Amino acid sequence: MLNTSIELTEILNTKKGAGIYVLDIEFGTKGKLYISYLDFFDDLNQCDYVKVIEFAKVTTAPRLIFQSTPCLSMLNLSQQQGSYTASGRMTLSKSALYVAGGMVMIDLAHNIYPDPYIVRLSGTFKKDLALSNLFGSVAKVDLKTLRVTKVSTGHRNPQGLAFDPKTNTLWESEHGPSGGDELNIIKQGLNYGWPYVTLGRPYYDSDLLPENNLLKTRYSSHKG
């Protein structure tokens, strides 16, 4: 087995006050390699992105094939890494790359929107979700044209993504609230519920109070 070390910081020429946080790695056909990572900055004037690069071969320079939208940034490094690590899980079909993203625009523990640590949000949840091609959704990247389309929405914290080539089925697993983890078959255009419905229970009883349940989540339910 070939043991090759890839230094992302050298490839991407990281600037002072910035960082790279690797999220996932996928191996494609014919020696191709895909790496997803968070490109973040300490400077709030800079944009933070989840990006995916493709290596035709490990020894060649990569090309950027995916960059999340919209432009977001965090107020501090620890909160930044903690939120964005829910994003960037990948899987491959014959002609496409799928990228999953967690609902990092809200406080997952308390279901509060907007997350006070994220800047450049409009404050309108549905508008910000519609503008995003990654957060709380699964995105599809056509590997020939690099066109990005949103496949599904309503995902809380995806930690698993897999494509079955025999049945052409896209599977996704995600962390829900207490007792609410999910295994989903992903289909085009569907909303999988979060943050409006969930099979789980809130981690904190106080979140059941109307004044704290800001998005009116229906717990222990997945109707619709």
C-alpha cells in the first residue's frame, strides 16, 4: 500500500490568522482522492467556507470542486470548529459527489436561531436556509460540470453518508436530540424535518417552554 502524506497547509497556502480543519476523505476511481475541509479565519471580515478538493492523482495539484454558500464567519475559533465539524461528510456515485452539512446556523442543543456565534445571517431562518447549499442539507456535485444542486434539507447533524451503486440508494445517518438519531434514505426535494419536527426529546426540559422553543419544534414526532 502506498503511504503518502498530504500537507493541506502547504497546498492551500494558509495565511496568518487562518486555519484548515479536515472534515472527510473519500477515494474515487482511477486513483482520485477527495478531501473536504473547513477554511476559516480569525478575521470576521473574511468568509469561512466548507470546501472540497479533488486530486486526479495524489502526486498532482488539486482542483476546487465545491465551496459552500453563503458567506459565514464565526466569532471565535473554538465555536467555529465545533459548529462546522457537522458538515462536509461525503460519498461518491459514478458521476457525482454528495456532500452533507449539519444545521450549524442554530444552537443544536437548544434549538435557538440564529446561533449568536455566526455572523452574516439575515435573521430569517427560511431565507438563510434557502440561500445555503450545504448547511442542514445534502448537496450534489456533478463531477463533469461541477454544477451543485441541493438534494434534501432538514438534517440536524449528519455523521454518515453512503451511496449504494447496486440500488442507486443514498443513505444518511444523523445525530438527533436525545433518542432521536435517524437513518434516512435521501430523495430529491424532501425535507427531513429538523428543526421543526424530531423523534427525539430536548436535552433540557426548559426548552419545552413556549418562550424557549423558538422554532416551535414538535418533539417525539416526525409527521410530514
